[in-house]
Amino acid sequence: MTDTKLPTLADPLEPEQVAAYLQAHPDFFAQHPELLAELSLPHESGAAVSLVERQVAILRERNMDMRHRLSKLLDNARENDKLFDKTKRLVLSLLEGQDMGDVLDALYYSFDKDFGIHFTSVLLFGNPDKIPSSQARIVSMGEAREHIAPLIKNSRAMCGTLGSAELAFIFGAHAGEIGSVATVPLMHGSAFGLLAIGNRDPHYYRSSMGTLFLGYIAEVLNRLLPPHLPR
């Protein structure tokens, strides 16, 4: 037979043990109501409050917290609905384009008016004489590799800041106004262009930012633009 050591005044219970016991026995004070009179629950004001008052206050705080969380979820849902509607309108406008000019006009208009994007630039790689477009900047693949190789070496989007030379190559005369950018290569087997958007705020587009929307629009352009490019 083994002896079980019982807690004594010299060997008190740890607060965590008491808390764990009360959590496991929520009816403890119902069975021992006389102990409630012994409890001391100081309030922020310095005055003592009853256990019931304290419980009510905690429940009110939790209720307010839950209401705030629910409100935030509803706000996010409404924003997602708006984003979906704007994205749907953009994609339909892109699909209705009869030529590359129509497609890019729809892209620039929607990015500006619907999404509030400060700067948009589409670069296409090829011979300027064979790709007539006033909406896109046409550069050779050699120039692209020289100036923006890290941005087109794979299909992933990028958010953050760029050097002045890269900004000038992508955005031209607006380079000095741009603080941060998001870019994604346009791919059809290999890179045939670059879609870039810019914001005046240097912290607006961050490396930790999601790029799902930009990547999705790039996927649409990947299917719409190549038929209008020289083979």
C-alpha cells in the first residue's frame, strides 16, 4: 500500500491546479455556496464586486468581442462580394474584346475605375514593328532579360519595391511616382509579357501580401492575348 501525500499549508496547490479543478467541476460553488462569501474580486475601480457581478461583466465583454468579430466577418463578406462582382465585370469585359486593343482598354479602365489602382502597365515581349499596340509597351525579350530578369524567370507574382531602373523600364514617365508594385509574368509556354500595377504608397504592396487576384487576371490574359501576337 502506498501513501498518498496530501496538500498541506506547507505544500499548497498551484494556481493552475485550482483553475483546472474548477474547470472540471463547474458546479463546485453550487455545492459549496458558503465559499462565495469568502471570495474577494477587486474591480478596476478598487471596489470589491460580487462573483455574479464579475461573471456578468465577463460575459458582457465576451459578448461584445463576439459581436465585433461577427461584424468584422460580415464586413469581410460584403467586401468579398464587391470584389467578386468587380472581378466578374472585368473578366466579361476582357472576354468581349475583339482585339488586343479592346482587351487592354478594358483592363486599364477597370483597374483604374473599379479597383482604384494608381498605375497599370502591360509589357509585351517581341518586335515593336510586328505588335502594333498603343496600350502596351513592346520590348524585346533581350531587353526584358536585361532589365527585369528576376520578375519573369518563373510564373510567380511579386509584391514589394523595385529599383529606379526597373521602375523606369516598366512604368516609364510615372516611375518617380511609384512607391510599391505588384507584378506577374504573362505566360504562354514561356513568358511573353508582364502585368504590373503600382501604388504611390511604398508600403501598400508588401511581400507578405496575397496575389490571388492579380494571378487570376494574368491567367485570363494568358489565354486572350497570345492569339493577337505574331507567331
